[in-house]
Amino acid sequence: MTGALASTWYRISAMRPRLRGHAQIHRQVYRGETWYILQDHQSGLFFRVSPAANLMLCCMDGRRTMQQILDIAGKRFGADRPTQDDAVQLLIKLYRADLLHGEMPPDMAELERRSERHRHHGLLTWIRSPMAMRFPLFDPDRFLDRTMPLVRPLFTTAGFVAWLLLVLFGAVLAAMHWPELTENVSDRVFTAQSAILVVVLFPIIKALHELGHAYMAKAGGAEVHELGVMLIVFLPVPYVDASASSAFRQPRRRALVGAAGIMVELALAALAMIAWEWLAPGLWRAAAFNVMLVGGVSTLLFNGNPLLRFDGYYVLSDLIQIPNLDTQGYRI
């Protein structure tokens, strides 16, 4: 069967398309079903593709025509063969994503219009979301490579066991001191001193949280090329772009990258609990209490909650092997 776009097939059937060098295809398996992820290393975006679309992408070597590519896919998939309409749609999406080399020289006017649309879209995003604006600062990949030997022991089985024992020890201490921790908690939280401590400690905790994502991604072999500051309700919070881990073949690896920030905050909360027990009442004990609130309670209620679209949601989607690229990818 053909669709409305098939009427334009005669214009593209003789084209010999070729994927750009910054495009890479990854194979993943979810619950026994094979998926293919097209990664654009230039934009950092990911595109989920069907097996038929993947075959056509693999045939786009600059030598085969679109008609030959469609014929190859037809022989492979039989009754489920892609149509001319499907092939046109695929080319349109690849062209819009700037992933395609064509036979004709690039249209500079079109590239300029595309660039202008991209800048306009970025400005509209800022206007529509003034409470969550991102400001990229620099590429941390080289720094992460150089410092990776210092933290690599943490990403081993022994490191995980040590983390687990630390968190369990902190949880036991919290249970033992629960009446003291919860006594007049509102009076301790809603004070000027507590507000100042949160403003100072929150970015530090979140910076360590984001470094957890970054180092876990590096441990799996991914690259991390963007570090910046995000304004959440005008509070500056560091962030890193570890989305390259979406290309990891093993779901467990992807889940670990998503969980790394939560693990860092829980470890900080456990260390703060130990410090709180030993410290005398005063500023430092109040700081430890706030670290426990941010790194422990808020992490479990919000960031680790799989019902909200934060880290816990994406960790769960990988663990139960349900593909999810909603916020950073598209389907082709």
C-alpha cells in the first residue's frame, strides 16, 4: 500500500543517500524484541528506528538508489515490507535531523533557515520555561578521563558493597535517633539559618549528584560533552548531559547511570547522619541535618520516585525493559 507521500517517489527513487559520519546505529534488546537506536553524535539526540528502517539506513552507502534500498527491504520483510510512503517519511526525518548526505550540494539558504529556526526554538524554550533554563559552560570529557582512575574503584563490586553498607549503617542510625531527628522538625527547617544552609548546600549536593551520572557513564564507555548550570526557580544547579548512555546495549548499564545520582545523594545522607550523631548542637550539626533532608528524604520522595519523570522513572523503565526516549529522542 502507498500513502499520500508516495506521489513524490519519482523524485527520490534515483537518489543515492548516505548517512553522515556523525550518525551511529546501536542494537538493543527489550524483552526479547530488537530495537535500533540511531545516535547523532553532533546534536546529542537519539532516534528509535524500526528493524525495516534500520535495514534501509544500513543500505544508505551512497551507491544504492532509494529504489534498490526499498527493494532490498521488501525482499527481507515480505508482507511487512516498508512502503514508498514509509521510505519518503524516513528521508524527510533524516533530512530534518541533518543526518543525510544528498547528491546535490548543500542549500546554504536552507541551512541558514534551519539554523535560524533552531535559535528561535531555543529562545521559545527559554520563554516557555523561565523556571528551568540551561546554560552550557564547558566540555568536561577530558577532565572526567583524567580523574576517572581516582574514582574507578567505586564502580566495582567491592565499591557497591561498601556503598550499600554505608547506606544501611546510616539508615540504622537514623532509625535509632528517629525521635530526636523528628522532634520539632518544622521549627528547625523553616528558619532563616536553615534556608541559608539549603541555598549553599543544595548546589553542592546536586553537583556531586551530576558527577555521579557523568562518572558512571564514563565507566560504561560513554562520552560526556556538556556541563553547565540550570536555573530551577532561579536557584543555580549544576547539570551534565550523560544522554550518550542511552546507547548502552545492556539495560543494567543504562539503569546504573540513571541511579548513580541517587546513590551519591544517599551516600551523602548516610555520611551526614554519622556526622550528625558525633557533632555537638550548632551550625555544623544543622548543616548535616539539611544534607540528610536534601540527600535522603527529598531524593527518595522526588528524584527516586518512579511515578515522577526524574531519575527513578528512567531507572525503572530500563530495569523492566520498556523503551523510553521521550525527553531526548524521537521515533523514525
